[in-house]
Amino acid sequence: MKTHNRLQFEHLANELIQLIFEYLAAHELFYSFKKLNRRLTAIVKRQPLCLPNNRHMTLDVYYDYLTSIIPKHTSQFVYLHLTERYAPHAVEFFRREIPINKLTWFSLKAVTIDDLPLGLFGLLLYDTTVLSHVHSLSLNFAFDCYHHSEYKIVADFAFIVPILTELPRLRSLYLRMHCIYSSTYLIGLERARPQFVTHRNLHTLMMKECSRNLLVELLDQGHLPKLCRLHVTFYAAHDPHDEKLIHPEPLKQIYVPELRYVKIELHEGVGWVFTYLEELQRASQLEDLVIHGFMISNVFVSDVPRVDELRQWLLLTKFKQFTFRMNIEMRWFSNCEESLDAFLDEYRQVIEDESVKKLRTLKIFYPSMSLIKQVKMNESILEEDDESMNSSRSSNLVRDDPVNENCEEMEIYEMEYMRDELIKCTKEIPCWHRLRKINLEGDVPDNDGFVGDNIPYMLHIVQRSPYFRELHIKSDLDFGRVLASSNELGILLSSQLEILSFTGEEANCSLLDLVNIIDKLFSYSSSPCLKQLTFKVDAHPRSWLTVRHLVRGIGKMFDRFPKLNRFNLHCPECSAFQERKYNLSELAPQWSVLSSLRRPWIVRSYEYRHKPHILEIWL
């Protein structure tokens, strides 16, 4: 008779146990293994720790980090995620509960700061006890943040200069901003020029929403000599137009001798990019260049290089592994249609893709698309030459992006806008192993007045997505009610979904309308696992907004979802919400009092914040 030796957990080698512990959050680690035995306790005390994103935390768990885990194990923390996104006052509590300047953070190497009040961010930046040793810093103050309005008055260089000055050990910086450039921007940048320092360690820089002026100021004069990877986003609506930048001086190789990877997203000035990077391309320094965006113009068709100009620029390099990708959507005014069609027709003939002219989108992939060997066809070419040319081009055609079975996020639109081939290929995939998020748009009624054709399609995908956790719906009430009647989908969502957002359309969705849809959708299961719920209500407040409406709607969701730790109500930012009777800043305290009387259990365990059009609750 065979005997099987069962290996117990404590018999594993220390190295394996440490590897397993890396998959556990700090609170899970301490709750499960601290003081279990001396060996495991010793391993736990040496384990690198992280303060994770509080997105999935209850308020009580977060307080455990602040009052117990972090103060006792500060030296073990290698990463902090400090965010107030859907987490009212979270970082204020962090500052209040943890004596930062009295603790030792010598192991801390990476910090993410997301959606903080401006004053609180300043305190953290200039308090060098926390950030002084970090190698990676991520900052997010973009338009979708609760506190974004506080940062509108801050110019992009007013972010960058203090960070590079105060954090000399930084290796990677990721910055998402939402700045509004005033008429005095260029004057301010000129005055700030003496404050720009040479940072000798930064090798990766990502800036979302910055001016070309700032980029030129950072790269010229050798301010970032170790920079290797650059990713920037320009916005035409914000970019201050300096005449000197219309025809820029090429960036000198001596200033950025290690720059290899560049990605640029823009809304104008494609030609500017090629001119600015010409010397680096000529020196065979660039390994990968990506340009994304769309062009809006009524004058400059020539801003995007012609085929011959692009071919010549690509040939400047001698580096055989150089890759180039350009995806530019053209949006021209009606009086430029003729010149735009002629421009696109030139590319269409070279890359043999009819969708270029139809979709007005240039998709260039080099070297897989060999622009160098291709020539413009004309009627005098012999038929046999024509066939040989076509066969040599077969690998160079620009096709729609293939279905990616390893995608983590998916968009589902109206079925009539989805190609039959795409639907077929999608349904043939047996399992979406990495899909976590779906963005679902409601469809319009068909000829028979029916809506919801894309719901069975979504059900098919969800059934094959074991790690699907997040759903964002954008639809009107008709589509929402059809969605709510799908019991098979409701059962699946109840067992998998943790984050749900519903954006109402057609200006006819009240809070209770959306609440009733979601309540019915999840009524087919008794144990939903939803943790975060956001409603974006588009109806005018006079048709629905009262304290009683808030108490009933929010209370119904609290009862339906026992694991809920975030509830967010967002309305359009319009003048109606400034009136006192519709102002959520006035109604929220009344909601809090009445809800506490009806549900005494929430008195001790929630925080909330508000604006005239926003209410956010953390349980």
C-alpha cells in the first residue's frame, strides 16, 4: 500500500515562504501568521511590506494600518500608496495618526500619491523624512480627481521643479496633471528657469498634460543627462504657443546621451516631433518611437510628414532594431476636405489600406511595414510587376488590431458598430485569462424597438472571464431595465463583480431609477461581493433630489450589498446644484443624520465628503 507524505506549510524553505508572503497584503500577513510560531514570526518581521491602494479596504482595515501595522513596522515598508480617491480624508488620517518625522523610512523606495488636497501634497513633498530616499514617485492630479480644481492654478513647471530639487535620488517619475495655462505662463516659465536643476539619477519620466516649452526646458542644457525613457502628452487646448517652438532646434545628443525610448501623445505638431528628435535619429540613438493622437486643424495639412519625408527620416538611423509606430487620427474642418483627401490618398496608395481614407487614421508600423521599398503605383506598370509588388507587400498591410485574448480591459459598444469578423473571433476565444474590466455602452433601439443586443455578447465573455471584477456601464434607462432582467448575467455579476459604475444618459436618470436597476440585477443572488458602487446621475435635480430620495436610494444599496465599502454619487457640475435646495453640500449632513437613525451600525464606521454636485461615502 502506497503512503503519501503530505508536506505541511511550515516544512517549506524560508525562501519559498517569503515568496508566498509577497502575494499577501500586510494586514493579511499579520492577521494570519504573526505569533503563529517563532520561525514564521521571524520571517514576517523581515518581510518587505506595502501600504496598498485603499480602494478595496474598509475604513476599519485602513485604521489598522495607521494605528498598528505602520507605526510598529515602519522600517519594513518599501511602498506607500497614499490616495484619497473615493476615500474621504484618508491621507489626512495618515498624517494625523502617524508621526512621520519620528519614524524611520530607510527601506521606502516607491510612493504613489493620488488625488490629495494641494496643501497636503506640499507637506509631504517638503517633509523629507518620507520621500527623500524614494526611487520611484507617481503623482496623479488629473481632471478625474476629486481635488483637481485645486491644482488648476499650478503650472506644470511648478510641479516638476520642486520635485527634481527635493528628491535627488529619484529614478522614475510619473506625473498626471490638469493644468490650465494662462497668458502669463511663458513669463512664469522664464522666471523659473534659474531654479531648474541638473538631476543625475532620473532615467524614466512620464508627464501627462504638459507644454512643449516645459519639455524643451527639461531636455535642453542637460538637465536630465541619465534619461532613458520618456513619455509625454501634450494638449493643444492648453499648450501656450511660443513662436520659437514652431520651428524648433533639434535636441542635441550631448544633452540626453542615454535617451532610447520615446512615446508622445499630442493633438497637433507632429512635424515638430520629427524635427526635434532628428539629431538623435541621425546618431542611431533611438530604439523605439511611438506617436499617438489626433490632429485638429484648418490650415496645416503639411504638419504631418508626407510619405517621402517620413521615409527619409526613418532612414537616418543605422540601428537595425529601431521600431516606429504612429497612430494619428485626422480631424479637419470642411473647407480642408480636398487637401486632406489628397494627403491621405498618398499614404493609402503606399500601404494599400483603404481604411486610411475612410477612417482618416494613419497607422504606421516600422519596420514591419516597409515604407522604404514601396513606390506609388500607376497605370503604366505591367500586370506581372503589379502582381509581384502586391505579393511583396502582403506582410505590410495595415489591418485592424487583432483580438487580444490577454487584454485586461475591453470595450463593448452597440453591435451594429462591431464587425462580424471581430464578433466571431471574440466568441471563439475559450477563456479570457486576464480580463478584469469591461466598459459597456447601451445601444439604441433596432427597427423593432428592441434594445440590449450586446447583453448576450457580454454574458458570453463574462462566462469565460474568471478574473473579471470591474464593470462600467453607460446607458439610458431602457437599456438598464433590459440589463436588469438578465438573471443569468445577474448571478454571474453577483459572484464576481467588485467595482461597478453606472452613468445615466438622456438626462432622465434619477438616483432611485439607477438604484432600482442595480437592485434588480443583483437580486438573483443572496451573496453579492460588490465593494465599490458609483452612480452618475444626469437628470435635473428638481425632478428627484431631496433628502428623502437620498436616504431611500443609498440605504437600499447598503442593504443589498453587505460588503460595500465605497458609495459615490456624481451629478453634472451645473448651476442648478448651487441652489441650496439641490446642493449636496447642504443635503449631505441631513442625509447622514437620518441614515444614522435608520441604520445605527453605520454611525461609527463611515466617512463622507461632498461638493455641490458630489457625495462620496467610505464605509
